[in-house]
Amino acid sequence: MNILKLFFPCSLALAMGACGADKPQEAYDVSEDLAYCHTKVTKGLMALKEDSVDYKMMPRNIQGEETSWKCRPAIAEEWCSGFWPGILWLDYEYTGDPEIRKEAENYTSSLGYLSRQPVYDHDLGFIMLCSYGNGYRLTANEDYKNVLLESADSLATLYNPNVGTLLSWPRNVEMFGGHNTIMDNMINLELLFWAAKNGGSKDLYDIAVNHATTTMENHFRPDGTCFHVAVYDPESGNFLKGVTHQGYSDDSTWARGQAWAVYGYTMVYRETRDPKFLDFAQKVTEAYLARLPEDLVPYWDFDDPAIPSAPRDASAAAVVASALLELQGYCSAEKQANYRHCAEKMLASLGSQNYRSTENKVSFLDHSTGHKPAGSEIDASIIYADYYYIEALNRLKKLQENESRA
């Protein structure tokens, strides 16, 4: 039976509890999916070495009938530069394979120079945490720690105290008409929190909290859905408007933007233990879950009038699945069960033939959408979808191991 047929329609799922969590579900075999990812990582590394490997070229996407990663230079303008090293570290965490670790180290080291130059934009957090962050977590390499601390100080230069947030895109101030902060920026706050705990300035913690608080106050509609971009007056700090850049319209809910909110506020609660952030994480999560289609993989924008013919975004599903596996550990017993069940159903859907990449591709997942208004990376394999997918699988594996020891 097609696993998608096992899922409840959204309205029924909500009536019964998120994702139908009161229904029995077979144990999820996370090891099989992690083994699948390892096979793909190995194939991907082999394909990248076919000529001569260039560690300064990072996988980004696979589109159409292509089977190997299209790569881009590891530069500040390429916000996805850290995801491939991060995938290698996460695969090494699962397998312990020394060859995978060696490749993770090689790709990671190509990014170090970014910590020593003026920050390009907010994405420095994505780049460095996925690569150096995972590397330091798994190896305790002091050189990695120093790069992360330098990167956090660099990222903090984007903070505007008048506004209370980091400037996301310095290059787009004129285009948006003010200090712009995008929802994606919530993920980069983790670098500031990490640095404040690991030898960096305590001011970094305050910057991250202020950013999260200001974003919570201005970036969301009453129902918990978010704008992609919030624009502020850089002098007065006044909120000017909420608009989109990658979504369908200024009034629509871009799926990956909402996914960043779920992941970001879950992380902020972990770092602060402030109940207001836990409450808000659950609010934005419920807003996301309430809009999901039957298979729990969202359309690229929840309000695209072309639905059900609109493209999906597997990357958003992977981000939220990973976030839910953390969020469930902070919630009441009822919500814990709901969120855990939702996460496992999302992973089951992503691991089905509906979303797995074909055998001849080196990616984990198909059917992600990058920037539809720009006509970019539509219905493609995209590196960050694979990153959050393997992160979610690793998180679930650890949960299952902890439960088996209890």
C-alpha cells in the first residue's frame, strides 16, 4: 500500500489531534533511512571526485534529468556553502566512517576564511554552524571553536540596536525601503547563542534574544503565520511593513518561512528557557500543521491558488520534522505525542518513493522548491533539504536509543 494513503486529511487530523496522533503507528525504522543516506553520500563523494575534487566547490542542487550535484563556489554570497560539509559530519556521526570524516574536514576547512572578512549577510550562521558547528560538536577541535567565535562576532555587526534585530540583507535595504529582517534569520541566532556560552561576549546572547523578541512582535499575523520579510525604519526602529520575497504574495504564508519560524523559536526556547518562546513555538507550529496537505509535505506556499497543482517543498517538511523532534521534548504529554507522531509521519512520507530521489541521483530527496517567484530551483533536489532530513533522522535515532535504554 502507498504510505501516503495512510495519512489522514488535514481537517480530520486536527479534529483527532495533530496528524492523527491517537492512531496506532508502526515503529519507524530510522536505521534504514540513515543507511540510504549513507549510500547516497558515498555516491555523491565519488561523483565529485570523478575529475579532480575541488573542496571550494559546494553541492547546491540537482534539477531535471541531472543526476549529480551542481556545485557553486564556497563564498559568502552562496548561503548554502555549509550544508554539504554538515551532511558529511552528520553521516559521520551515524556511521563513524573515518573516510567520511576526512572529507567533512576537507570541505569544512575551505570555509574558514569567511570568519575573517566583513560579514556579507545573515547567512554566515547557516554556513558556519552546519560545517564548523557540527565539526566542533563531534571532534572538539579548538580550531573549529575559534572560527565559530570569530564568525559570531562578525555576524553581530549586522545588529541594529534601534530596531532590535540583525539586518538580513545589507544589499537589499534600498529595495525594501529600510532595515530588512527575514524569517530565515531566526536560524542564524543559534551561532550567537552558542558563542555566548563558549567564550564569546555575553552581549551576543542579548542580541539573539532581542532579535527573537522583536521578530515575535512584528513578523507574524494574529493567526501565527509569518511574513517572509519585516521592514523597519533603521533610525526610529519602527516597524514599517511585512512583505514577501520568495512567497506567493505579501499576504500569503510561504511554507519554508513558516518552517524557519518553527525551527527558530524551538531553538530560542532551548537556549533561553523563557516560557514565552515555548508558547510561541507551539503557536507557529500549530499554524503550520493546520495548513498541511494529506501527506504532510507542504505546497511551496500555503496560499498559492494553483494548489493542488502547485509544486511541493520537501525542504520545509524536513526542517519542521527536525524541529518537532526537539520541540516535543519540551511540551505537555499530549502535545509531545502529537508532535512526535507528526515528525515520524513527515519522515515516513519523505522516505517514501514519492519524495526519495531516484536511484541514479546522488541526493536524498526530490521535490523541493527554492525561489519560485524567481523561477529558481523548482521541483528540484536542494542541498538544504538533504541536510535537515539527515539531521531529523539522527535526532530520531537518538530519541529511540534513549528510549530503549530507559
